[in-house]
Amino acid sequence: MTNRGFTINERGQLNRFAIEPKVYIDQTSRTGFTEYAEKVNGRLAMIGFV
């Protein structure tokens, strides 16, 4: 039984710890000329100019 982020076990005790979110793996490529690489390059260039 789940209620507002807490769980209750079979003995009726309240679990006061948050429920863990489902974990997923991001499959997008982080190499080559991608939008991510361009953003990182731009941000590093701005830091370099400062």
C-alpha cells in the first residue's frame, strides 16, 4: 500500500523513507558534433573569455 510517498509494511508499520524513483539510462550519444557538445563548448568558451 502506498500513500503520499510513504509505505506501510505487512505489520502495519510506517516506512518514513521516501520511495526510490525508477532508474533509467540515457541512451543519447554524447560524442561528435551534437547539440550537447556545442552547448558545452560554448559554455567553456564563455568561461575562458571571462
